[in-house]
Amino acid sequence: MTKHPPRHIRLTSHPGRGPRTSPEIHWDAPDAQQRGPIVGTTLNRAQRNVIGTHSGSYSVYRALAVAAGALDPTHRADLTNTAPTDRIGPYPQWSEPGRIVSLDPWGAGVADVFTEQIAAGIDIRPTIAVTQAHIELPEMREAIAAGRLKPDGKLLLANGSAVVTKAAIEPVWWLPGVAQRFGCTETELRRILFEETGGMYPELVTRSDLEVFLPPIGGQTVYILGNPRDLANPEVPLTARVHDECNGSDVFGSDICTCRPYLTHAIEECIRGAQSVEAGGLGGVGLIVYSRKEGRALGEVTKFLVYNARKRQVGGDSADKYFLRTECVAGVQDMRFQELMPDVLHWLGVRKIHRLVSMSNMKFDALVGSGIEIGARVPIPDELVPADAKVEIEAKMAAGYFTDGRVIEGEALAAIKGRELS
């Protein structure tokens, strides 16, 4: 285990002395060279042109590895043979002003588009990786056994596994655009980000010349069933779900919410949609976007506290107090704020979703508001809602979630609507 000798602290709150070698960033430029690379390296501070570092929340683990002597802080990634298995874009949305503000559309191909800068010694790292894989879920085998899905040997194999292209995406925030999305000034956004992270990034308030922020949060994973290039063709039927992380249900099958049932139902719908052949011989394509926003972005600790409060309140768990219990603990019903969510679909070139597997009014409004056309909306079938999740689904439907004719009435509806108006 190699220990590194102590050295002086290098503050990042103000530009360093001497000539700066950091490339300029012109966010909405029409090509990668004009836009400029995202450089969050800690190897050469003079090269940095962003606030924060790569790897999102995992940057802290990198620090621990360096502190423990397990990682040489001067290590530079060897990107040989790491190129994307499928090329994504470029698409017009990449340079349409304000269309993408929370990820780097050029982040998957930095080794190809910034070859000269890398050769000159600038440490440029990917913020997106694209690969191919198989996903296998017991629900898919059950769907095959029930006859709802049929293996085709291409998209869906006989053992129940599905062939996918998947992409991991780290958050890259262009602060002027993020502020505009949330209806505040950039100065206000910077100050609040600085204060609410305990002053973690002083550059937020001292370096207005740095407009890009790599926040220490989780990113997104995209799963594509079918040809990724078809996502940008509005003539090819697209079935899609944007799903926010719920570890307890998605991974461990907790029955207090509908998250895993809705996710697996969406995967089944995406497979079926990708296998379809419409008029003109066009096949379909399926898309799952999985975002790390555990517990409505309130976090798992808060989520479990709310579970306890719901179960222990006078009268027991009920739809009319579903959102109230969350507000009592967290101060807000939901912190996912879907304003940034459509960016990943614009990165993929999506213009139209023919079938959106979601009942969320917030997701629907964000997608439509960003210019993406929505055709049909697919709710979760009643038989897939766990008994302990009935309260959740009734509360959400009463609060404005899409339904296919089911209506929540009486005291639950009045109570929920009353709080929305207050």
C-alpha cells in the first residue's frame, strides 16, 4: 500500500496563478470541438473548467481510495477499447438552446472527438458509457410461460433474458440552464447549492466563470430494446418508461409500493413493443430510463421514517394522509422535480413516445413541456398492485395521476385535493 507524502492545500475558490490551460466551454455549440471538453480532473488544476469532479457520488470513494493508499492520485484512465458499442447521436437536440442542461451529450465519445486535446495532455474523461448486455428477470420467464411474451431468439431469448443496449450517464449540470428550468437566477441557484451542501464547493459562489457543475449525486441508466438509432425516428413505435429508483421494491420486492411491479410490467411492454411490426415493416423499440432518485429523492432513511409514520398514525395507513405524512417528515411531498428528466430522452434523439408506461402527471407534464409528443399512456394493471400498496396508488390517482377510468371519490379525494389547494 503506497502512501503519498503530504503537500500544501490547493484552494479552488479562486483562479490559480500563472497561465491557465483549461479549454473554454460553449454549451450549446453545434459540434464537440466548438463546445469544448468537460475537464474535471484533479491531476492538473490549471486544466479544470468545471466545478466538482467526475463519478458523481462515487467521487468520495475515490478520495477514500487515495487516502488509504490504494489508488495513485496521478493515475490516468486508459480508454483503449472502451468506445461505445452503439453510437448515439449527434442529434439536433444536442445544440438546441436549453434542450439539454443536465448531462454532457458528447460525454460518451470523448476519446474520439477530443483526440488532439488528449494528445496534448489534457485529462478528459467520459461521463457516459454505452455497452451491450442481457437482462434476466423472473417476471419475464413468467410472462413467457403465460404466453404474454414469445421468445424470438433476437430480442428475447428462450431462457427469458432480453438483449439490451445500456448506457450509464453521470450528471453534468450547465448552471445557467438548470437555473432557468427551475425559475430562479443562476446566482440564487449557486448560493443555495453552496449553502445546502455545507460549503462543499466554494467555486459555486466565487467562480462565476465556471458554468458547469459535476454534482455529487447519482446519475441514470438507460436500457434500450431494439435498435438505438430508431429512438430518434418518430415513425418507429416507441414504448418507454422513466423510472425513479426504489431499492426496497426494485431489488428486494418490498410490497408497500408499486415500483417493481410497474418496472417489470414496463419491461414486458417494451419487449412486446420492440417485437412488434407495424404497417410499412417498421419494428418497434423499447426504452427504460432508470434514475437514482431514491424515495422521491428524499432518501431511503426519510422514506422508511414515513413508512413508520403512516402505519402508526391514528386510524392506520390511509390514502387521504399519504402525502401529509411525507410532508410532516421531509417538509415536502416530492423532491424529484422532473424538470431535468427529459434531457436524457433528448440525448437519445426522442421526439415522440407512442406508449408511455407511466401514470405520473409530473413526468407526463415534463415530457410534453420539453417538446416530446406522447401518444397512449399505460397504467399499471390492477392485478399487479400489491395489497399493501393500494393506499399509495389510490392517493396518487386522487392527486392527479393518470387513470383509465378508475375514480377515487369521497373523503380521501377531498382531503388530498384540499391539501393541494392550500
